Amino acid sequence: MARLLAIDYGAKRTGLAVTDPLQLIASALETVPSHELLKFLKSYVEREPVEAFVVGLPKRLDGTDTDNTPRVRKFVTHLQNALPDIPVYWHDERFTSVMALQAMLANGSTKKDRREKGNIDKVSAAIILQSYMESLKK
């Protein structure tokens, strides 16, 4: 079985998370500068089989688009053109940054680790991926 890979896309950097090959556990993978993301993903899928990408869709509480939503949609278009054989699924990413910070606090992360925005981005991606996998079970 191939992995699922989650993407928490941001204007400057992007958090990534992957499942194990059996798709049981979501784990934070990496934070990549957004302008290098396609290159990173192409390289990653050459080394590891990826069944699908799960992209966090930024929405406001009322369901409308955020300022980042058009950037994410544009990136997904580039991703689908670059890696057309791997499907892309959208997943609501509301509250994932807050949940990531809470998870880091609960796990005893240092203040320095919590200030590093890249850590929050990849933990957010793991939360998006775990939530997506749970939604499949329902």
C-alpha cells in the first residue's frame, strides 16, 4: 500500500505529513519553503509510493475563502499538472494551527520549538491527514 501525503500550504512555507505504508498513522514529515514545494514532492514520490495528496483547504468560520485560498488552489493546479497520476483530495483545515499548538504544548514542546512556525506547519499537516483518514472511516 502507498502512503497518503498531506499538504498545509502557506505563502512562505508548507508543512507536510505522511502516513505509514499501511495508512494507519499520520506523522509530521517536513516543512519546505513553498517556492521549492513541487521540486520536493517530485523527488519524494520518486523515493516513496504516494497514493494521494490531501491538501488543507483554508476557510473562514462562515465557510468563505481566506486570503490564502486562491494561492492554495493555484498550487493544486500546478501539482495536478506536475504529478497527474496522483489524485488530490481537499480537507478542511480550520483550527489546525490552534490544534497543532495545543498538541505541541501537551507533548511538552519547548517554547523555542513552539515559536518555530515550521514546526506548527508540519504538525498542522499531520492533523489534517489524521482528520482526513478518520473521515474515511465514517
